[in-house]
Amino acid sequence: MKHSLIRLCGAGALVLPLSVWASAQTNSFYNQASTDSGSGNLQIFNRLQSQEQDINQLRGQIEELRHQLEQQTRLSQQRYLDLEERLSSSEGSGGASPSSDNGNSSADNDPIAQAASGSRQSSSNAGGGSASSSNDAQSAYQAAFSHVQKREFDQAISAFEAFNRDYPQSGLNGNAWYWLGELYSAKSQLDKSASAFDKVVSDYPQSNKVPDAMYKLGLVYARQGKGTESQNMLKKVISEHSDSDAAGLAREFMQKTSS
């Protein structure tokens, strides 16, 4: 009996360390699993932080682009005011501008005055009907532009569209299409705006509005999300009209958007 108890106690002595060892291994497994889980959570947290930083950077770029578009809108509005002042001064002098020191008319840069002057020259060689048609075209253009001055954009769009339809051979069609591009852009009708600006560039290459139309077309492409087309058009302005104000604005826009 005594020997049996000794053997039993000996067996228990052998079993007990094995159970302790199994328990220790189990605890070690859970501890490792817990550590691995914590490491995985840390990696996920780091990724989320990195993505949040990227999102904040994108938001900053969007705000910068929005600010630039607002600046361009204010610039366009200032151009409206400048043209209004020039037109008013031209009308106040009876349609003829005083001569400058070099003998040239100060209206040389005024598209309306240029068209009127060209019409008068052509009418001296043609019949009275041609002069009447040119005067009608000039009056129709000025009537359409008066809506721009009054910020009546819907009426201005209708008037310029009618002008291009009724006087397709006028020397002011390039200017009319340019203003349609501006007006469509102001109303966020970007497809129509791009088409109007492109019309100036492709159909009226001699128009003094071509550099501005190219620059504005680049901006419209940017608003449409056409980054490649926008960059190409802005580079084209700089390359083909390097001395123009539009080229300077294109350079400034590209520098800001690339930084």
C-alpha cells in the first residue's frame, strides 16, 4: 500500500510540471497574439494618419485653386469696368478719339473704334448699303456690350448670339465670341465657354482677343478637370504671345498651381 502511494505521488510529481508548462505556453501564445494585434492596430493607425495628412494637403490645394479662380473673376470684372470707361470716353468724344503725340488715334486699341474705322474706310469704296450694314453691326454690338456693362449677363448672351447670327461677316465677331466665352464662364456653363473661346482662337487668328481667349480657355480646362489640356494651352499662350498680358497671367497661374 505504501509503495502504491509513493508511485502515485511520483506520477503526480511528473504530471504537475507538465500542466504548469502547458499553462505557461498558453499564456505566452496569448501574450504574443496580443502583442501582434497591438502592432497591427498601430500600423493601421499610422496609415490613417498618413491618409489624413494627404487629404489635408489636397484640401489646401483645392482652396488655393478656389482662391485663384476668385481672383480671375475679380480680374474679369475689372476688365468690364475698364472697357466701360473706355467706351464711355469714346462716346463722350462723339465716337472720335483725340490724337496722341505720335499722330495715331488713342482708339487704336479699342476694338469697337477699330471696327468702326474699318467700316468707314470700306464704305468709301463701296455702296451706301455696305456702310449702313456696318453701322447696324456696330450698333448691335454696342447694344449687346451695354448689357455686359449693366451686369445683365443673360441679356448679353442673347444679344451677342444674335449679333453673330445676324452679322457673321462683321469685324467684331471675334470680340463677340470672346465675350460669350466670358459670360458663359461667369454662369459656369463651361462647355459653352470653352467652345466660344476656342472659336476665337481657331476662326479669328488675327483678332487681338486671341491671347486672352487662349489664356481663358486654359482656365476653363482647369475648371473642367482637364489638367493636360489646360497646361498645354497655357504653354501655347506663353510660346506664341510671350509679350502679352495673357502670357504673364498664364505664367503666374502655372507657377501657383505647380507649387
